[in-house]
Amino acid sequence: MDTSDSSISFDDKGWCDYCNNFYSNILPNWQTGERGRTEIDLMVRKIRRDGKDREFDCILGISGGVDSSYLAYLAKEKFGLRPLIFHVDAGWNSQQAVHNIECIVDHLGIHLHTEVINWKEMRDLQLAYFKAQVPHLDTPQDHAFFASLYNFAAKHNFRYILNGGNYSTECVREPLEWAYHASDLVQLKDIHSKFGVRALKSFPTCDIFTYKIYYRYFKRVHVWRPLNCVSYVKDDAMRLLMDKYGWRKYEHKHYESRFTRFYEGYWLPTKFGYDKRRAHFSSLILTKQMSREEACLRIAQPAYDENTIEHDFEYVATKLGISVDELRTLHKGPNKSWRDYKSRHALIDLGTKLMRSVGVQRAIIR
């Protein structure tokens, strides 16, 4: 991480606050040994007990990426659970993502439920974010993913959502100026009201306080992150999935989505100067899965080659229903941030501080 995160700070030793937070806050509370096994045993017993007379005892969102794919493997093969695998098709799946989901579902013999987002509404919302000139262009996808899953779980009385979030690859969180809260429904509606042209009649929405409070404490939907309880090494997990199931490796974190590859690999670095690989590689360095030297060499190179960028630029423009020239004009437009639009940041920030104070939230979010 560097000063492209404008809030980063360094101590007298030259250590940044992300590193200090990892060693003082995350690492001492990250238990993958005996305590991790104890938590797994306890949670698995609860899930089995509460789901005894149900077809599925938990629900698990899958993207085709390594975290969710490996979690599906653990849930079925290692924990003996009966998960419903839940996928949201927002229109940008790569062939690798589709292949990986099919491999996991077919080989594990588990049921897949797919929610397909209305493409005209998704396209309109994504174009609104481009026109808003904000860096967090993945918000429409991310909001659709979590809102669909949480709404479905609450509606169908699922008690447990298995989540692939983990410290191993995500202990360094991207700052808010790079990737603002996708769960802030106030901001999503404000941007769409200013730049959208089509009503969001079927697009799934869920306010952050709905799923953090109402779903959790009134609908009793519990989110569990099992990858924090096991020794999770990304390369080893991918190798296992490839060897066992014919799963296919992709270039970088989140690149199982064609839009996310374009947005993170090209749009963010060239328009805003934000390279999310800095956060991703920093997490892997702190968890000893990558050397700093290797990370520096890789970060010095573009995320993907120019020919692929040109192809993806045309693909994204065509899929969004605009010309390449229109997309290039948006790329050259005046940069803005989440602060230029309505938000619930003050309340979300207060909630985040409260969660950190009781040890629920440990990674830095700012």
C-alpha cells in the first residue's frame, strides 16, 4: 500500500497502519489451530441441528472464484453440511466462472440456485455509476450479489449463511475512496436518480441496516466465515480444486467477472490512480503467501496486456449499449468520489467503530 490511499499513515519504523493493525489486532485473534477446530465443531453441530428437517441446512453464495469454490468444498466434503449453492448472474460472468461453478456443483452433487438480474436495469444502473464519475463502479454488481443472497435467505428462513470472506487474502481492506460501501442504499438510489433513466422495478436491494440488524436479530440469519478457522492458503486451495474437480485458475482476484477485470485492471488505475492489487498483494505478504519483492515486480506491470484491454474496452461498451468513443469520453471525465453524493456514511462509520470496539470488525475500513 502507498499514498494512493490518502489516509495511510506510517510510524517511526516506517510501518503503515495496515501492518500495525494486522500484527496487533488481526493476527492475535485469528485462530486456525485448536480454537479454530473448536469453532468449526460448534458451528457445524448448530447448523446440522437447526437444519435437521430441512432440505438444506445452510446457504452459500458462489461466484466461481477460489474463496467461494473452496468454501463449497469444505462445507460439503469436510463439514458434512447440506448447503444450497446460490449464484447471482449479473450479466458479466466469464467462461471460467461458469465452468468453475458447474465443476463444483456437479462433482460435489449439491444443488445450485441461480438468480438472474434483469439486464436492462443492471445496465442502466451501471451506466449511472459511469456517468457519476465515481471510482466504485462495481457497486451495482456487488449490491445485487449481497442483496439477492440476504433477501433470499431471510425470505426462505435460512438460519446460516456461509461467507467466503477471510483474513488470509483480505486482511488489508481497500480504502473507501477506492471502493465505497456497496451496501449503502441511499447512495445507490441517489446516483441512479441523477443519472439513470429506467426504474429499478426488479433489481434486488437491501439496506445495510436491514441485513446487519433486522435480518440478524429478528430473522435470526447468522453469517459464518469458516475460512478464518482453517489454514487457508490461496495457491494450495486452487491446486486442490484444479486437481479434484477440473476447476480453472484465473489471472487475479475477482477476475472471474469480465466487468471487474476491466474495472479493476484498467479503469481504476488509469482514471483514478488506484490499483486494487496493492491491497490484495499486501494481504498475501502479511500472511506469508507472497514476498514483497514479487509483489513489487508484479505491481510494476499492468494488470493485463494491451490487446486484452482493447478487446475488453469494446466488449464493455457494446454490452452497456454505448459506443467506444462514449466510453472513452466517460473515462476522460472529471473524477468524483462517494462524498459528492448522498450517503449513510456517518451512520455506517459509527456502526463500524462500534463493531471494532467489541472485536467483531478487525480489518481497517476507512
